[in-house]
Amino acid sequence: MDTQQIPFKVTAVRFVRAVKVFMSSEVGGKAALMFAGLVALFLALSGLNVANSYVGRNFMTAIANRQTPEFMRQAIFYIGVFAAFTIVAVVSRFIEERLALLWREFLTRRAVSLYLADRAYYHLDVSGQLTHPDQRIAEDMRVFTVTTLSFILMILNSSLTIIAFSGVLWSISPLLFAVAVVYAACGSYLTIALGRPLIKLNYDQLDKEASFRSGLIQVRENAEGIMLAHCEEQQGFRLLRRLDDAVANFRKVTAINRNVGFFTTGYNWLIQIIPALIIAPAYIRGNIDFGVITQSGAAFAMLVGAFSLVITQFQSISTFAAVVARLSSLMEAIERAGTPADAGIEVVEGKERLAYEQLTLLHATNSVPIVKDVSISIPLGTRVLITGPARDAQAALFRATAGISFKGSGRIIRPAADDILFLPQRPYLPTGTLRQILVRNERAGKIPDDRIVQFLRELNLEHVLEQAGGLNTEQNWEILLSPQEQQLLAFINILIAAPQFAFLDRLDATLGLERLHTIMQMLSESSITYINNAETAALRDYHDAVLECGEDGGWVWTVNRA
């Protein structure tokens, strides 16, 4: 599990980096125009706030002096300012939401692309270096974009408010202006000191909540297996333990919030009385109008609020810092996964052959050799059977050739990814249409329907077409089809893709020899060279060469004579 220490400086650096990536992207120009529009609207809002303070002062003074005509005139101004304020505020909110959505879409697309590129998703899973990347991409990305934009605009609005109302408050009372600055500075310092632990606690809370949700998802996805194994009690214990972790951490969060709340609540209440304490004596002496008291209170509240952004938004800032750290660790982990640590096995691309040079594969736990010093070359057109008593060795060769990380040494020379495909015992068929799972590359539009139907007919799978509701109806194939049917559909996908090589993993155990003979014949007719991992040696005569794997890591390579 990843652990994070999240100082404010690190958060700021990660924040700036994310903004730069977005603004330099293909949608950065559109985002810049939207942001410029928001700046203009916030300038308008700031001007309307200043105008509102003077209109409010004159309005209250007219009431105090019982001046009906002036009261009516100021009331009309009041309504006009409120109407303009409403229009500008709603439009600015709309643009803000659209800009946040644009940013979220860009970052999420980028994260998904990086997550799926270079098998980063697999390396992250097997390494265990990052927890719950799914939640980080889906939920944390949404929170990050919305909150980031909100903070940027709050900082902008606070800056404009400080500029606009500093002059207003200074003109009323320089002493009140100085009190506002000192009061906000002291309050911000104390809030940070009291609430700093929230950042780490909120980071942990997001992780613990995600862990609990993932446990619930696992129960749902494995409902049948859990029922058959009667392990509900064990699952319940595991789920409740994760819930206990989340609850315990949240108790710490609420304790910190309580301490911060005592301070911030009192801080906010004092804002209402401080201006009156300083300005009221001048009104009592007759030096100012009554409306100045209300104007000073509004100006003081606006200015202190602008200076006190850390205080009023500390809870959101602490959560935001945790989200920034989680997303940053996600992107860093993905980048590291794209270039995984050297396991000692070199995998290089070669043309029209599959070869192993001094290849040794080791058990992950005890480093005992599974296969030792395998050196063979399989040229295009050579059908190979891999068999023998060492089932682990067969599986290891299949997985290592497919690119799954293994401890060991030596070199694997294999064709490019599109020129060698793998058919495991349990293939993965993603939810989608029949056409999508059978034709997964750019050739999708070039394969006519009758050709796909012919493949289904040759493998006695015409009923699948009816079960699926045609070629273009989305289905969950794990529920709809048996494992054997899923495997045959995955085989059709290989036939349509037409790679140079196909590596089959123990199909004789799941499909039987008769169907396996059909599959090998169809591969040969399509000029696809196949390497066949088999549990039985009865297929020896149907191959050009045989690799027998011994239990001690030894191996024997035999070429069949025509």
C-alpha cells in the first residue's frame, strides 16, 4: 500500500503541474477563453459588490433620516444591483461548471490512456504499489477538477475583493482596516496549526472507503462462489474489519474538526461585532451617518472573508490536498509501471520467429528454477507442441512469452504484439457486442457479417448468434456463455485477427482432442503458426517439433521427421 506525507509545498507543486498539463493540451485554448470569461465576470461581481455597499449605506441612511423620495430611489438602485448580480453570478457558475467538466474529461481520458498503455494496469496490480487506482481515476479526478477550479476562482475573487474593499474600509477607518488584516492573519495561522493533521487523515479516509467498497464489489462479483463455499461469515468478517478501519479513521477526522470548529465558529461570530465596536462610537458622537455602520460591517466582513480563505475553506483544502496527493501518486505509479524494473529477462521484437535464448524462469517465492537455459528457435510455419510432466514450466513459458513479469534471466525474441496472440484456458471476453469481441482491431469494418457467421458455423456456435440477439447486441458473455463457448469465441477472434503466431494454453483439457484438432486445422488453413501448450502427448504427430519440460527445470527439444 502506498503511503503519503503531504506537505503544502508538495501539494502546490503537484497542483501547478496538473494545471500546466491541462493548459498546454489541445483543449487548453478553449479552457483559456472560458477562464478569461470567468475573470471578466468576477471583475463585474466585485464591482457590483462595491456598488452594493454604497447603495446599502445610502438606503439605510435614508431610512434613518426618514427621507421617503431618497428611500424609493435607493430601493430602485438596490433592486437593479441585485438583478445584475444574479445574472452575472448564474452565468459565471455555468461557465465554471463547464470548464470543470472539460478539465475532468481531459484528465480522465489521459489517465485512462496511460493506465492501459504498456500494460501499466497489470504491473500496478501485481506490484501492489498503488491502492484502488479505479477510485482515483473515477472519483478523485472529479473532485480534483471541480475543487481546483473552485479554489482558483475563490482566490481570484478574494484578491479582487481585497483590492476593492481595502479602499472602502480604509476610507471609513484605517484602524478597522488594520484590525481586519491582523485578525485574518492570526486566524489563518491558528487554523492551520489546529487542522494540519486533517490532510493525512483525509488521505487515509479516501483509501479506507475505497477498500470497503471494493470488498462489497468482490462479494457481488463472486456471489455464486461464496454461496457454494458457505463462506459468508468469513466475507462478513473481512467487510466489517474494513468498515471498522474507515470508522476509526473518521473518528479522528471528527475530533480534529471539533477542535477547528470551536475556533472557526467563534472567529466568524466576532466578525459581526468588531466593526460596530470600532465605528459605533463615531456615530454616537455624530461624526458619521448611520448607514456607515452597516457599510463598515459589510466591508469588514467581505475583507476579512477574503483574507480568511484558509479558515473558511480549511476542511475542503485538507481534502483537496489528499486528492492531489492520491492523483499524483497514481500518475507517478503509472509512469513507473510503464517502465517496470528489470527482472533479468530481456524481451525483444523479432520478425517471423519466436525464440528463447538461455532462458531461465524462477519461482516467485523460492527462486527455484522452473525451466533452465532454454534455447530454441521457432520459425514461421513450425507447429510446436509443449508438453511434459512439468505443468508449471508450460504455464511459465506461456506467461513469460505473453509479457507477464517473471524472475529469471535470458532473452525472449518474439514478434510484435499484433503478430502473436495468446489463448489462455480462461479467456477474457469484455462486455460488448458479438462483433466487438470477435473483431477487436481496425479490421472491424472490413469483415463482412457472413464471414463471421461462417466461423461460428464451422465451430458449431450458430446458437450463440441467436442467444446474443445478433452481432450488434451488447451482452455480458461470462453470464451468457459456458467457458468452452467463451474459449471458442476467443479463438475466432484470433482467426479474424490473423497473426503470424498463436500460443494456445492447454485447450485439450477444456475443449477435448476432437475440437482441438479442428482448431489446429483451421489455424493451419489460415497460415497461422501455433505453439500448443498441451497436457497430453497424444498430439505429438500433429506438430513439427516438441518441447518436453521436465520437473527439475530440464527440457528436451525434438524435431519430428516428415
